[in-house]
Amino acid sequence: MKSILITGGAGFIGSHVVRLFVNRYPDATIVNIDSLTYAGNLENLRDVAARPNYRFVKADICDYAQVQRALADFAVTGIVHLAAESHVDRSITDPFVFARTNVIGTLTLLQAAKEYWNGHYDGRLFYHVSTDEVYGSLDHGGFFTETTPYDPKSPYSASKAASDHFVRAFHNTYKLPVVVSNCSNNYGPYQFPEKLIPLFINNIRHNKPLPVYGRGENVRDWLFVEDHARAIDVIFHRGRIGDTYNIGGFNEWKNIDLIRVMIRVVDRLLGRPEGASEKLITYVTDRAGHDLRYAIDSTKLKTELGWEPSLQFEEGLEKTVKWYLDNQAWLDGVTSGDYQKYYEQMYKI
Ligand code: NAD
Ligand code: TYD
């Protein structure tokens, strides 16, 4: 029987991966290990929490003993590692927690898996979920491919790059069966409202200023989170051991263009006159070292494993806006307490 440990399953992407795996693999035990930081919320998994094949363990991935116990208690055969500190702005304010969770946490998991599996690697896999930000920043042309040299530029991407290197080093040195994927920006339900899309939907709804960094010229490639979860499923089950797969939507948007589309959709769904919320756009000081453009070439994943995004961006954005407008209670829950302090310190507008 398979037993799959998913780290960071109470976070944004992790919760979609847990839901997909719990629903798709009723004969496998799906173990979610998460320390429930500000970004982790068990409400994200309310619909699957009572399933017989789901287990939750509250544990810190930096705690070797706790990780080892979870591996042994559930006889884990595969790991999908998503737990991380994930917000670039927070990494600029406090890089140390990024080194701790993203680097030491990943190393702790690798070492624990190596010890637990103890060379019996048949049918075992350590899947490390990473980001396209490790490749650095693009100018106006070109794409990141799997062979683009690493050139991380923020404390967040530097910590993710370091973790990717450790994963590959464990494969090279100890033959640990690993696979790595690097994905572009995700959007969708259950994303913590410190990231651009949920933050702006929430602010438009409440007529609060929309803090656009710099001139809003930066470009991101957006992928609907359920498509990322499907890609993870495909790579986990069919990816080549030791290999890397880029995941992206071929869906680039300049921030300011995306913000204008969001304003249109939110205003329409709230019954406001078209463009009513344009006045909320507020240009603020740029993020330090702000990467200009990310763009992923995910051709390899399509040609080798047949994965493609299923949703058009307009459809995904509409679904996402509706979800946030319908789930104000979820937003209120995650934005109480510490979030208010973060918001005031981050945005003095
Ligand atoms: P998130 O911040 O929403 O969730 C992270 C989860 O990890 C939370 O549930 C948190 O409680 C948990 N966690 C943090 N530190 C932990 C620790 N020390 N021990 C145990 N659990 C801990 O992040 P996300 O946006 O869902 O991203 C998940 C993964 O995907 C990350 O590795 C991130 O680098 C990667 N990724 C994210 C994006 C994106 O657009 N969000 C894109 C590409 C890759
Ligand atoms: P974000 O969602 O933080 O993702 P990342 O930095 O990992 O790409 O930001 C997406 C883009 O939106 C990025 O170019 C920064 C910009 N941005 C703003 O202009 N204002 C904001 O308040 C935030 C959070 C982001």
C-alpha cells in the first residue's frame, strides 16, 4: 500500500495537492505534515479532513525527530515537498526564516528520507516542488527552460535555489530517487491574501488602495493552481527519476494590465459601473531588487508527459474572483491577528 507524505499541505498549493491526491488515490494514505505558520490553515482542507485515507500531523520540517517519526509511523513510500516560506516581500524583511525552512527544512527531510529508506529505493520518490524564480529575471525576450542556469535574485529565490541544489546533490551522492519541478506564479482559491491576486481582489471589494510596485511594468506568467496540482500528480507518478520539469501556463501578464482586468471582473461581479475601482490604483515604491519578468517554457512537460493547462486565464480569473467574493469568512479568518500588523508595516498607504 502506498503512503504519500505531503509537506505544507495546509498552505495554498499544498491544499490543492492534498485534495487531488485524497480524491484520486483512495487506496493510498495521504499524510499532510504542516507546522501551521501564518500561511497554513486547516480550513483549506475542511472538505477532505474526515476522509479515511487522510491524516494530518502538525510538525515542523526542521525537526528531524518529528519528521523521522512521521515517515516510520505511516511507512511512507513517497514525499511531495511543498512546505516553505513563499512570499518574496517577507523574505526581504526577514531572510533568516527562509533559510531555516526552505534550506534546513528541505535538508532535514532529505536526510530523514535517506535514513528511513536506507538504500531500499524501489518504488520510493522524493518530489521537490520549486519555483521558476530560481532562474532569476528575464528581459523582454526568451523563456526559462530546464537548462537555464540558476541566478536567484531575492532571498526567497536564493533559499529555494539552495534547496533545489541539496535535492539534486542527494540524488547524485546517495542515489536518493528525486524529481524536481519549477513552476510559475499560481493563482486560485485559498491563496493567502499577501500575494498580488487575492490581495487586490480583497482591496477592490473593500475600496482600499491597490499598491502597485514601481510602474506596474513587471511581467509574471500565471497558472491556475489546480493545473499545477495536476502537473504535480503527473510528474509524481510518471516523471523520470533525477529529472526536472518546468511548469507554466504560457500566460504572461504585465502587472498593470492584469490589475485592470481584475478591476473589471470584480466591479462587474459586484454590480459596480465599469472601471469604478480604477481610482484605487496607487503607485508605490518598487520592491527592492524586483525581478522584471518570469516566463516558463513548459514544452518538455507537454511533450514527455502530456500535461497542459486546462483553463484559459479569463475563465480561471473569473472562478478565482467569484471564490474570494463568496468566501469572505475565509478571508476574514486568515487576515485577523498578525496579518493586520504585517499589512500596516508593509503598506503605509
Ligand atoms: P504557502 O505559503 O501558501 O504555504 C506554505 C505551507 O508550508 C503553509 O501551510 C505553512 O504552514 C507550511 N510551512 C511553512 N514552514 C513550515 C515548516 N517549517 N514546517 C512545516 N510546514 C511549514 O505556499 P504556496 O504558495 O502554497 O507554495 C507551496 C510551494 O510551492 C512552495 O515550496 C513554493 O516555493 C512553491 N511555489 C509556489 C508558487 C506560487 O505561486 N505560490 C509558484 C511556484 C512554486
Ligand atoms: P507576488 O504575488 O508577490 O508574486 P512574486 O513576487 O513571487 O512574483 O507578486 C506578483 C507581482 O505583483 C510582482 O511583480 C510584484 C507585484 N506586486 C505589486 O505590485 N503589489 C503588491 O502589493 C504585491 C503583493 C505584488
